[in-house]
Amino acid sequence: MKMPPAAALLVVLSAGTWSAAPAAGELVRFDATLEARTQEFVAGEPVSFDESFEEFLVTSTELPIRVIAQLVLPTEDESLVAASQGFADFYEPTIPPDGNPEELALEVNCFSIAPAVSYEVRAVAIEERLIRFSEDELGSGPQVERDVESSVYLSGAVIVWSQDGARDLTGLDAEMTFTVEQSGDGDTGGTEVFRAAVRLEGGPGGQISASVDGEIDLLFGPFETVYPEGDRDAGLAEAFSVLGDVHLLLIPEQDLRYVYSARAGEEFELRAAFTAAAANLPGGTGVSAVFGRGFEGLADLLSEAFDSSAADDIEAGVNRAQLAAQSSHDGESPAVRRTTGGACGALGIEAPLFGSLVLAPFVMRRTGRRPG
């Protein structure tokens, strides 16, 4: 579904109702991997890259875990004219009343005011859970298939900017995707039981358009129309003005439900993949996206190229706008429809699935420059 870029828009994509058996279950095994990668381009050719990878249940028990990939292009005075960074975080799952473990967060940022330099950056978090239900939990015998309902908790924000609001922005984009697959013992491939995605794309004449896949409520449009009027002031407008033409996409915290089938006594795997990606253009553009929390690295990146107080105001301003969107969402105002409640985070499975787990990361990090 394509949406015009001209004004702030509400996107409400609702699924039909379903019937699912309430159930707990046994978490037989838990695995997770985190990845972050950024690639630098000069005149369209790949040059430097940085990437980081971690896999749990291998070497360490310390939490939280973070992977970082980052590249910078400094000038002689050590200010930056181009930079990119990607983060993926994993926290110890909790069992709050709302059922959201709040264990994942992703952030990607990239910008360039250099005439030939651009970046692509990507952060990925994957959870894999091996689950088994008993006959009592499903209320059925071993050969009877029952439906089980679970949730994915989503929240996030994207900011896209161009210092020339009329230039061709084709090739600039941001994307966040969220999928859950189910597979049984011995399956060679999984069955997708949940998918949601949000994508922003640049086009001719400074155009920024958005598309949505799944049941996501969001707000999208130019800064002037998306940002809450009551929170806007001259200082904030001045801070954002250093970026030029700014578009915001805000995803209020929401709980999206999905259904899968299970048989008592049979083990199966749920694999959830969460991805945030961004790509900018040379000569005065930037793209940033965050999932599961507010921005934490945006100000540090922008402060190296712009006034640090303006950079701080921009990061704080986007985070404030996200909170304001959440407030409207919680209040079920006409501006944003509330889906089913919940908080930011990640994959929600029935609380009894979480037990005492020993989690350990394996860390791999590579940085390089392509010969040439």
C-alpha cells in the first residue's frame, strides 16, 4: 500500500478476529543472534565496511549484549562530514504484567554532507525458541491440533532529511521488518505466521513516500505536520532547520497478535527476526531508524557535523514526538487508533515460557577496506 507524502497520515491496517486457545507451555531451548553492518560508498563504489555479530549460548553470561558497527569520515579538524552506525541490543527478558519481555532494541543512523560519500547500514536481531505444550495446556490429545495466540510488541521511529528539499532522493530509504516463522521437528523450512514491515523511499523532487505491510498503526509526514503543535517551539524548529527538509514516521507502542497451531507433546520452533536498515545519499542527506526504544546514538552522530546543542535538540525532539504519539495512541484519540495495548520490545510469548536461562554470546567483529 503506497501513501502520498504530502501530509501527515494515519495508517490503520486491521486484521480479522481469530479464536485461539489460551495456553502456557515449556520453553525447551532459547537462542538469539545479533548482527550489525555498515558499508561506505564513494561515488557509488563500495569502500570501507564494519560489521559485528554475536550468538548467545556460547561464551558469556553477561547481559545486556550489544553489537555495534560504525564508520566515520573525518576532516582535518576532526569534525565529521559523513558517518554511519548500527546497534542491536539484547536485554534479559522480563515477565511484566503486560507480557512484553522488552528484550530487543535496534537503531541505525547514517548521514553525509560530503559530495560523493554515502552509507548503507543494517541491524538485525533474531530469537529462536523451541517450545512444547502438554495435553493439559492445550486441552486436547496428542493428535489434535489447536490454535495458540501470541504477540509481537512493536514501537519505533524514522527520521529522513535532506538539505535540498527539491533534489532527487531516489535511492534513499529506510525499512523496518518483523517476521515470525514456525517450524516443526525435522522441517526443512518454516511457515511464516506473522509479518509486518514499514518502508520509506525517496523519489524525484524531494519526495518521500511510505508503504506498510501488516497491522501497524503509525503517523507519517513532514516535520511540520507530524510533530505535536503543543510541543513545538522556536528553538526546536531552529534545530530541525539545520537538517533542511525533514520527514518523520512514528510507530506508537502496540501489541500485534498472531496465531500458530500446535499439538500436545510435539516440539516446534518459533523464529522471530527484527531488522532495521537505512541508506542515504551523498551531499546533504540523512536517515535514522529506531525500534524498541527512543534514539540514543542520533545526537552523538549529528553533533560531529552540526552544532551539538542542535543535535541534542533533534534527538530529544524526535523522542518527544514519539512519546506524544504514544499518548494519543493510548488515549484512543481520533488521530491514532489503539490496536490492543502493550509496550515496546520484541517477541512476546506466554509468560510461563520464560525460565532460568543461561545466555552467552560469541562475538565476531570485522572492519576492512575493499582493495582498489
